[in-house]
Amino acid sequence: MADHPLTKDCIAKMQKNLDHTLHEFSGIHTGKANPSMVESIMVEAYGSPMRLKECAAIHTPDPRMILVQPWDKSLLRAIEKAIQMANIGINPVVDGPAVRLPLPEMSKERRLDLTKVAHRLAEEGRVAIRNTRRDGVDAVKKALKDGKISEDDAKKLEKDIQTVTDRLIKEIGDHLAKKEQELLKV
């Protein structure tokens, strides 16, 4: 029944909700360098805005440093300016053909603030998954009412949708616990 068109669509949407939430989590930096912290910063390149990852290689040579190497050296100043304008709390340093981004030590207050952000993102993810579940269950009820599926099928499809909902919400909770542990580890 999990491959029924009604559940397939609902489950795919729930998975997208989960993927979006996990992507948002990766944007919360824990004091440990991660390319995802800067790769979506918009850089003015060749007269139009481009994401940083589209015009440079982004590496983490050590846990407290991000190294941005533009493919075109003429973009060094534009990249430096874009990172400053992004206001992410990292001060870029142009160093020869690259831009170094040394990560500052995180204060206890900052760690607690980021933990609150992670909790908010997790709750938004859970709400999105529950809303998708509600839409899926409504679609099953409509199909039952229209006589397209039997009552037994409807119950089975609703149970399948609920099972996936529970699994994905637990997964968000697991990732939240892990992110919280990373954030509070000094």
C-alpha cells in the first residue's frame, strides 16, 4: 500500500520537508568550519549575483578555518565584500589567491541562541510534516468518499501515512539532539 499513488505523493512531500529541515540545520554553524556556512552567499560576479559555490572552491583545511578559492582571481574583492555584507560573524581575510575565513570562538550565549534557532527549525519541520500528513489523510478520505478506494484500503493508507510521519518526526528529533550536542560542546 505504501506505493499507492495517494501515499507515494504524501511521503515524497514529507521527505522533502525533512530534507529541507536537515539542510537548514547544516546552516547553523557549531564553531566547526563547514562549507555550507558560506556556499549560498550571493557574490556580485560579472555584473550579476551568483552563489559563492558557483564561482569558487570552498574547503575547510582545519576545524576553525574556511578557505575560499575563486576560479577567477578578479573576484577576490567581490567575494570578500559579499562575505562582509552577509553579516555571518566571520571576518574574511584576503590571502594571496584565496580568502581565508577564520571562525571566532563561540560564547556560551551564542551557543544557547543557536540551540534556540535549532529548536525553532525542528518545530517548523515537524509542523510541515504534520501539515503534509493532514493533506495526505484528506486526500485518502476524499478518495474513499468518491468511491475510488475501499474503507479497508483507506484505513491502511492512513496507517501508512502515520507510520512515515512518526518516523520522520523522530528523525528530526534525533538530528536536533545531535545538533544540540554539537552546539553545546565546548
